[in-house]
Amino acid sequence: MPHVVGDAQPMAVSPDHRVLVPVDVLGGESVPQRLVDVLASVPVVVLAYREIPDQVGTDQARDQYADRARSKLADLRTAFEDAGCPDVSTRLVFTHDRLRTFERIALEEGCTAVVLLNPAPVLESVLVAVRGDVHLEHIAALLSAVLAGTDLAVTFFHVVDEEGDRQQGEAILEDATEALVAAGVDRGRIETRVAVDGSPSQEIIAAADDHDLLVVGESRPSVRRVIFRDRAKTLARGTVDPVLVIRGEYLEQDEDDDSNDGGPAESSDDEPT
């Protein structure tokens, strides 16, 4: 059963909080109902996508697959609406480069976070991997909205290089706790944990074994560069849990961002539905 407080009502959510949920609907991917329930307190953009070979035109793919994809997308929209999601937008894309498509739509829709789907047998606890004190208030704001209407327990987790850094790590996690409490989450639901002298990615993956949803915050804006080439991609591959990647505070790319690697430009049939 979804871990939701019986009569709890979702708290008011800023329209700035929006989660992109990419789903390869023609590849058999779906959103677990328990994850739908957890995201029900925030606006979502459900992106039904299908990555196609370069030699296949997007018009050809649309003609062949669009009706089936729209049907599956409609079912996903209904699932989020039935769960009480305050605002559900949908997009349908046939693309030659899914990562560029994710980045573009995240920017267009003002999405604060992107969900990397994995099975979710249960959802009772959340591990929040904190890399530093960057954007803690931003992370806490969205996290508090996601937690609304649930009784999910939260553990803030940080990895330090050596024992002498433990106190600094604990201070960072205390700041994270204060930010989440200030955003409206009861302190009794929050724990903190510092790991010492290990690979951050491996320590996070090991800690995630004891939790059901992994939350990672990033300070750079590019979905393609940060989420899919950085630590979050490694974490998503290493854990069986869904991963919620909270994007940076700023949605525009930095002038020195070299995320454009000269790869093929996106070509997609993109239609709001």
C-alpha cells in the first residue's frame, strides 16, 4: 500500500516546483503506483518518449506509433490525476537523442527535478545524498513538497574524506535538516548520517540499500551534462530504487558550460497532449 497519511491534505505547492517524469512507454517502461502516490503533491510533466534510429524519420515514427503511445500516455496521466496530483502536463516525443530532449523539455517546462525510474516495491524511506551546502534551501523546498501527504522518513547522507572532516559533514547535514524543517517537515521524520573515507558513489549506493527512494541534488543546470553524465547516472545504475534528481537553482546554462559536445542535434516529433 502507498505510504500516505490517512486524511493528510497536500500542502500548497509553488508552481515553480515541477517534476519531469520521462517514460519509454513503447519500451515497456511504466511509473510504479507507489511512486505516483509520492509525487502526487507536486505538479508533474509526464514525458512519453521513444528514441529512434537516425535513419528513421520522426514523421515516420509518429505515423506508426503515435496512437499507441498516446493511449499509454493517457493512462499515465489518469494515474497521476487519480492520485490527486495538482497539475499534470504531458508531452509526446519521438527523438534521435533522448538526453537532449530531456534537457530541452526540462528547461521549457521549468522542471525542478527529473525522476530516473527504477522499480519501487515499497516506499517508506528516503535517502537524500548531500554533496555540500549548495542549494540546500532549494533542495528542501521541493523535498518538502514531495513529502506532503506522506509519512516517509528522511535520512540526509554525506560522505567526507577523513575522520577529521566529520564535524564539518555533520554541520552540513544539520543545515540541511534546518532547511527542511523550515520548509515544513517535522524534525522527528529526519535523521542524518556521515560516512568517512569511501567512494561517495559507492557509499551512497550502499546506504540506498536501506531506503526506497534516492534523492540527489545537483548545482549545475544541464540535465544532459549533470544528470546523465555525472554521479546521478552512476547512482541510478547502481541502485534498484527510483532516483529523484533535483536540478540546480538556475535553469539557464552557464556561459562556460561545455555540455554541447558536438553530437547530433535533436530531431523530434514533440507534441503537448
